[in-house]
Amino acid sequence: MGKLGQVAGSVTLAAAVGLSGSLALPARAKAAPGDPAPAADAVRAAAPVEAGLPRPATPVEAGHPGLVAPVKAGLPGPAAPVEAGLPGPAAPVEAGLPGPATPVEAGLAGPAAPVEAGLPGPVAPVEVAFVRDGDVYVSKGATEQRLTTGGAHARPRWSPDGRQIAVLNKGQIWVMKADGSGQRRLSTRPAGGPSWSPDGKWIAFASLSCTGGPGVYRISATAGGAEPEVLFPRDCRGEELPEETTAGPATGSLRERLQYDNAVAWSPDGARVAFRGGDCESTYDACLSIGTVATGEERTVAAYGGGGTQNRGFAVVPSWRPDGVKLSWTAYEEGETAAENKPVHLVEYDTATGAKRTVGTALDREMSYADSGRAVVTSRNNGGSWLTVLRLADGTRTLLRSGSQPSVQPRPR
């Protein structure tokens, strides 16, 4: 990993702040009485989350490997992936989204200016970390800075104090300072998208569990050579860690590549972690859980297929609102009829009442809250992936710049 200098942008963050990129783990198999737990090598192919990527099996989005036949740790991983929405031929992945995957507006050489008319003037900019072409950038106002080189990076996440960024590099967790310096690897274990504990001492991530399905671990953010500790499933606490595996690339549509994204989200109060899968996978085909760190108990907040449900789909890439009252995730749903189908979209969930609502528009995904009223999402624009500021009350949208997998720098408390 390396660092490059400042790059001038061309957009002011108006009325706004200013990857999917996780290791794909297999769903826990639904077991009949007496069936053994799924083997660790019983993996399912999955793929990254960026739209507009080539179909061939060349590596795609950084940090979005699918778990194809696992191999022993230490073997070469996938080649440097590429980011969707960048120049070069790319087949549109969703019906009705024609056009090349180039991210620039006609006649523009760089990121497009905000397109919404009549919006309030710029507010104090907040930094946003994001991924473009497999590398991590941060933007603030009209400028952006590239923090890494070489591709293969995904899911950057700010530390609670805004001074560090955790990121996946070739599917493993690294940490660096906010300017890209001091890069260090925390673990060689393959991981899904990381999330900091609110005190900044731990980083949670998804990886293969003792059951053969996805599990959630935490690792010290400061101690060198620390070993991961199991958080979920609770029954794996105290068990020997599974053998490390690595994964090759996989391809498919946006929906297919999102389906097994294993990014996790630690709640602002530190008591809970939201993650794909969990004990609910013994009942449902796909689900999203909120687990209590202290007890290991899990609560299902979204479920698809099985258990009496008549739908199919998934819920991935959870994100907490800074006050912990709301949780959002990226979803896809197929109902009993075509009229009930919902393409990739964002769901916001009230943790107190259980009420859910759809926010944004079709193909919006990967939401990162700025505050209770605004968020940065990945959206589709001109055939590519763009960061877009979304006002949650009225749906007003402002294009920010090309890229995906946004993480908004926390505001000082």
C-alpha cells in the first residue's frame, strides 16, 4: 500500500456532508435433525458489489472476492481488481441501465458538479472516505486525496475520533492514519468489511466461523500481533479458530455480487453489532441480525425465504445512524408476484419500534450517515457508481463524485 499526493476535484459539497467490498462467506446451511454442521470448505461463490463490471472472471471490485474453493492461506490471491464506474468497457448489469460504465458527465473531465437546483449553499465540509478503482480516497469539499495504491482495497471505515481508517487490503484488515501514512496489517485472517468499536479499541469483522458459516470477530486495533476473538455465533466462543482460507474472484450482476457481502456495523453505544447471517440462517435462506456483544444473543431484523416467508432476497452492508436509533442496510427482494419485486434498494429500520421504510431510489446502496438528516450513498449515474448525498426527509439528492463504499468521518463529540 502506498500514498499519493493531493488531487484537485471540481465539486463543492452542496447541502451535504463533506464495497460493496467484503469477503463473501457462505450462508449457514439449514440443518435437519442430526445433520452435522456444514464443513468449512462448503463454500458458495459470491461476488463484489459494484455495478457495471465485466462479466468475465477477471477480478472485479477490490475486496469483493467470492468464496470459491478455499485454498490454504499463503497462496496467491486474486489479481488487482478494478472498480466499477471507471473508464473501460463494462457491461451494464441491471436491465434498463444502458450506457457505458464511464463515471463522467458529458463534457466534464472529472467529477460532476452537484445537479440538484435550488439547494442551500455549502455547509462546513466533512471528509468522506471512499473507493475508486480499488484504492481509497478521502474527499473534503472540492479536493480529494488518494491514500493507497495498487488496488485491492475495499470498505474503508473511519475510527470514532476520525484520525484513522480501517480498510480491507486483499481481503485482510489494515489500519492507517487519516492521511494514508502508518499503514499496518492487523490480521492475516480473511475478513469482511470492518467496523470500529465506539471507544476505538477494537475492530469487528466477519470471517468463517466454527460452524462453517459467517461469524463475527473482534481484534485489538492497537496491539501488535493480536489474535481475533469470537463474538458471534455465541457457541463458537472459546472454540478453536477455523483454518484460514482465501478466496478467488467471482462475477455476476450487482444483485449477485451484493448477496454475500459481509460488512458489519458496531452500534454507537458499543453494545451491539449488526451483521449478515447469524443463528437465523438455520431457519431462513438469508437474514440480517443484531447481536448483543455482552451475551451473544441475536435478534433477526430482516429475513428472506423459509420460516413461512414467501419472498426471496437479502439484507447486507448495515450502517448505524450516529444516535443509534436507526439502522440501514442494502436490500433486494423478490415477492410472490412481479409487482412485489424490489431491486437493490436501501432500507431504514427503527430499532425501537421495528418500523421499516425504503429510502433513496432503486439501485442506491451502501449508506453512511452524516447525521440524523443526511447520508452519503452509492448510486448509479451515467452508467457508473457515484457518491451521492441524500437528504433523508425529502429524498433530495446531490451528486458528489465518482466512487463507491462511502464512509463519513464522524463528527467530534
